[in-house]
Amino acid sequence: MDLSQPMLDAFKLRLGAEPDEVRDRISLARGDMRDKRLRRRFDLVLCTFNTFLHLYERQDVERYLARVRGHLRPGGRFVFDTSLPLPEELARNPARPYRVPRLKYPPTGQVVKYAEYFDYNPMSQVLRVTMQFEPVDAPEEAWSVLLTHRQYHPREIEALLHYNGFDLESVHPDFRQGDGSTAAMDSIGWVAKVRAKR
């Protein structure tokens, strides 16, 4: 499910290159994840690649988690990931560009200069990252993309799950299932189940 028709179109194009047995198992649906009802239940609901971070308000999270509960079969799992708020990123000067070495922009193959500007609002816990791309051979064609993510701290996620009817089954730093080491961790994988009625 995706709200963006261009994203669904791109997925459909890539899906066309997959074998029949893969294509036959996938249905695409356009809609807002906070409201869309598919009238089906599943053993697994995935919310990947920081999609959860686009739920900016508590009410957004509550609406979304209600939809997840409504789409899970008994015993089903909800698996999602969030980035870990890093103090050094949140404290960056919003006027200063943070540059990386030149890179090849995948959609076009152009070599670009790349910089990011970080602007964090501690009251809303929203981080705005402006990503600037400047083609080396055509600087006049420079463009920028704004990425906005709500920053959720781990204990906040635990509370949101608990108060919205989920039991936390496991947490995986950087998707690893090892000793739980958090050294150099920048993302978290969460596995939750709907709380059984008592």
C-alpha cells in the first residue's frame, strides 16, 4: 500500500520483471495507511524503510496502529523499523551544509555534488533534511529534495505500542539478532503482536 501513485507505478514496473509466482502473490493498493481498509487479514504487516517516521502526530500513530490491528490475524506480527535519533544530527547547525564525496545519482547516472542541511524542531520532534544535488557537469541544473521524519525515541515507541493494544515481542538493533549490542546503532527493527484479550 502506498499513498503515492508514482511509487506504485514504479513498483508495478519492477514487479513486471519478477517470475509469475512472485507477481501472483502481490496486490498493490493506493491509500493512506492511517485509514485504508483492505477487508482482509494477514499473518504479517510490514512498515519498512522508516515509513513509520512519516506519522508526525500521536493521533496519526493511533489511527495507523488501529488499522494494523484490524488487518492482523490472531497471532500475527507487526514488523517495522525506525531510525534512532542521534544527538549529533539533531544538534547540527541548520545553516551549514554537511557534504559527502561526489556520487553517481542512480536514476540518471550523473555525477553530483551532494550536501545535506539538518533542521530539527525539539518541540515537534521533527527533523527536516534538505538534500541538495548539483550535477558536476551542469551546476545550473541543481535541485533539492526535502525529507521530513518524526524522531521517535525507543521508550516512546514502546509506550505507543503498549497503549495501542500491542505487546512488544522483540527489538533488533540494526536488524541484527545477536547479543543486542547497541554500539554504532542507527536503526531499530521492532516486532510486535496484538495483545490477547483477557
